[in-house]
Amino acid sequence: ADLHLRSGRYAAARSMLHEAMSIVDRYAVAYDRAYVQRALARAHIVCGENVEAIRLLHAARAAEGEVLDDLVSIDAFQLSIFEDHVQTHEMLQWAMVDAGAFEMALETAERARARVLADTLTRRFDISPYAAGDDLDVRAMRAVAEATHTTLLVYSVVHDPRVMFPEEPAQDIFVWVIPSIAHEELRFHRIRSASQIRATALGLLTSMSDGGTSVEIEAALRRLHGDLIKPIADEVFGNEELTIVGNDFIPLIPFAALTDSAGVRFIEQDAIATVPSVRVLHLLDQHGRAGGEDAHGALVVGNPLAAIVERPFWRTARIFEPIPWAEQEAKLVASRFGCEAILAHSATHETVVCQMPGKRFLHFATHGLFDPSDGMTALGALLLDPSPDGTAFLTAEEVMGMRLTASLATLSACESGQGQRTAEGFVGLPRAFLMAGVRCVIAALWRVPDAATGVLMGHFYDVLVSESRPSIASAMRAAMIRTMKTHPNPCDWAGFTIIGDPHAFHENVATPVRLLAHEDQLRSRLENGTSTAPG
């Protein structure tokens, strides 16, 4: 049937698929039935018969749901079903958009996102199924935007189901703008031929990490702004806050640095946060409104000194140089919370892991590792000083198994915001901290320079704990604008992204701690530093 479709023999393809359908209806399990329904729906989409395709894909989605409900552990088979399930949702979005059902397509896009994370948070926060909102419709998503005082900018990268096995996948991007003000209209936009946008975004990420030329970087930032922001500029500029929901490569884009034709950065227009799905934002917000969990104080870690680390997958041991500016950064951050930073050899894996539970704020200024070829660091890890048993990495897998109470975790470490793109979404250290119970995570998309990062973090916490009590996104916006005045290269200030509830910080927070006597001296050393070694 696939061969007939690729050859344009649509009638023959549908005849074979209808015959297959009659067989699976009598003998096959739900998974096989869903496979045939999805293939038959593709044939109808190719022929422009979207209504019938939507009916078949709804049936396929229900059949896949039966299989997923019966599985009790996530193994390779379940992951393959997740991938098929996401493909079904993508095809449904395509057919619905072609049929003009834009709001139904938005609900379908949302339903496919971060299901495991949302279900984990529902159990983790002990939120009733009614309050959790198993599947959010458009009205519920608008209510979330209004309750969290943020305009939701939803991107969905969708493969063209009419193109089968191309050399380069054909993609479109569907965009919905969900306003935070009740009477404003929800808007939809379609960005065609997204494959080049994807190549630009991934190329930019490499250039940011590897020190690409400023000409290359600025050109890419302008192209991405023109492709992703300009079509919706009138609807998003001037909002107090934006929260971006996206799949595929969207979470890897440094939206703060995107630049319009007049040279204005996106962060100069709006405060920006991201979230894996609207439902996840809703759950994090619900947990905050319920008072969160009993948590106090801060854990601040800086410059662990694990100089030489060996791993079976590495040909040679890796040498991790000390990060002096990370130590200064940690002292500065600790002064804002009235605590002592855990530094150098004191920051052992055992010590840090024992102190993480029960803390309201977490800050790590250390080396970050992301190596997809190494099982331990494939989802990301933070370097700590080795414990007596030799353990030196705080891995994403380890964090997922923790029970944390922090409102904010800042991962001031290289590539701490990286991870694996999966059918479940983008999985790495930020997702791990969210699954463990943290309501908001700040992480780096590339290898950030440590001196400039110290300046950024100093400005960020200055604003965050000020009497104006801004959101995390607003505080980061102010910090980036201040930092770009002394460090104009976007590689220096635009690498950090906010994932989760940007309003998590100020709920049930005590009066900000007065500046300690030595803080001004620390700030001066950070702002006058010239170090560019990555953290």
C-alpha cells in the first residue's frame, strides 16, 4: 500500500488498506488496528479527504491509548508506541488545519505533549484528576493563560504526511497565540517549509557553542526572528510575559536573542519563559496555589574540584579545570539568600544530594556535561566533587528519582539545558528537575562563558529578590538587558532559558535578605573579569 501511495496509485492503495482493515478488525490487536487506520488516513489526506482522515485518526488514537494503558513499564516497545502516537497526533493536526479546524488542531497538539511528565506531576503533587485537567480544551488553555498572566505562544512542528520517505523530511510549523486577556481573540498562523528553519536553528546552536563568527550568528538570529516572530509580531509585542510551548527543535532556540530588522532583541520587547505543555504549566500553577510543600532555605554549589574523571565510554580520562568565576558567582548568589555556598572539595556528590531535599532554592555553578554517546551523561549531568565511592556526576536519571521541594533550580553550567528529543518531548536535566518536583528551572543551551554568566546571575538575583517581586521571567529579562550593555555578544548573555512556572519564586517567600558586606566587592570582581573559559 505504501508503494502504491508513493507511486500515486491512490485507489489501489486504499483498496489494499480497506482489505487489511477488515482482517485486523477480526483478528488483530489494537496496535495493529491503529497502524492500518493511520496508513488509511494518510491515503485520505493525500487525496484531500480530510474529514474521513480525521475519523480514522481519532480511532487510531483511541486504539493506541488502549495499548499504552495496558503497559506498566516504559520499555523499547512502549517508546515505539509513543512515537506512533505522536505521529497520529501530527497527522490529525495536519488534517484538521487543512479542514480549517484550527482550535481542534491546537487541542490535538496539546494532547500529544509531555504526557508522562504531566501524569508524574499529577501524582507527585497529589492533584485530583478534576483539577489536573487530563486533556485541556481551548477554553481551559485560555483559562491557564489568564490565570498565569502570560500570553501562550504554541509552536507545533508537524511532518507533512503526504510526503513519504523523503531525503529531507518536509515540515510545517503551526503557531497559535493564546492571549492572557479574556476578550482577545485566539490567533493561528501556518509557517510552511520549516526544514530550513530547523537547519538554521540547529546551526545557530552549534555556532553559539563553538564561537562562530558574529556575522554568522547575527544573520541566523535575524532569519529566525523573521521566520518565527515576525508573522505574529503584532500579537505578541508589548505583552508583559510570553510563555513558549514547542516541540522538536523549538526548545533549543535562544528566543531572547532573536533580532528584528531594526536590531531590537526579542527580550527587549517581552519577558520569555518556556514550558513543555500547557497542562504542565497548569499543574505547576495549581501546586503553587495550593501552597506548595514545606521547604526552606537555599542550596548553592560552586566550583566543585573534580579534576580528573574516568568513564568506561571515554577513551581517556577527562580533566575538568577549576572555574574560579563560578566560585565567585556562588558566593554572590548565597549572599542573596543569607546562606553559605558549598564550594570546591566540600561540594561532594554525597553532601549535595543529601542537602537537596527540603530546600526552596537550588543553584549550581559548575561544569555541565552532555554526551549522547555515554549512557550516564546522555540526558545531561552536573559535575560535583567525588564522594568516597568515586561518584562525581549528578545525572538526570538520579534527579528524576528524587523528591524535591524547590520553587527554582538554576543550573548555571554548560549545556545544562540540552537533552534528547523524544516522542515524549525534550528530555534532559530540566525535565528531570521538573519530574522531581521543582516548579521552575533555569538552564544553559550551550557552553556559556563563566565570567559573563557570573555577571548575568548577579543581575538576575538582584532583580528577583527586590521589593518589586517580579516573576522569574521578568527578572531574567532585566538581567539580560543589563548584561548586554557590558557583554553585547549574545553568546555571553542569551544562553539561559527558563522552563516551568515563571511565577514560582515569590510565593511564600520571606523578606529579601540584606546585602552582605562583601557583596559589592564580589560584584565588582565579576563585572571586571575577563575569563572566557566555559563552565
